[in-house]
Amino acid sequence: MYEIELSRKATKFYQKTDTTTARRLNIAFDQLAADPFHHYNIKPLSGELQGSYRLRIGGIRIIYSVDDTIKVVYIEVVGFRGDVYKK
């Protein structure tokens, strides 16, 4: 089981969402805590974000990285598809 850590940006998005979206994000975080590598909506990223992964939940994307040595999933960004990949 992995521990989940949210960045400040991800926490800000999570706090602003409605209850339905928050519930969907909670389910996604539970899935990532159980296994951050194997799910049909997980893809490794390339380019500037190489080394990170993305989890797709409808129109929302979760960009995260994993530290296997200490079993932590760092949620870097949570947001809508068009906004997540911008700097």
C-alpha cells in the first residue's frame, strides 16, 4: 500500500471541487494507493513530464510520480484535461 501526498496545487483543485467530483477523486486516490502502475486509465508520460504518470477520470487528469523506495505517490497536478499539461 502506497501513501498519497498532494501538492499545494492539487490540494487547491481538490478543495474547490463539488462533492461528486471529490468522491470520484477519492476513489482514484484509493486506486493509486493500492497500485499506482496497473489500471487501464494510467499512462506513462513523455517529454517534459517523463518519469510521471497520468490517470484519466473523465475530463479530469491526475499527474503523479511514484517513489518506490519509500512507497509514496506524489500527486503533482489535478485538473481538467486542457489545463493540466500547461506550465
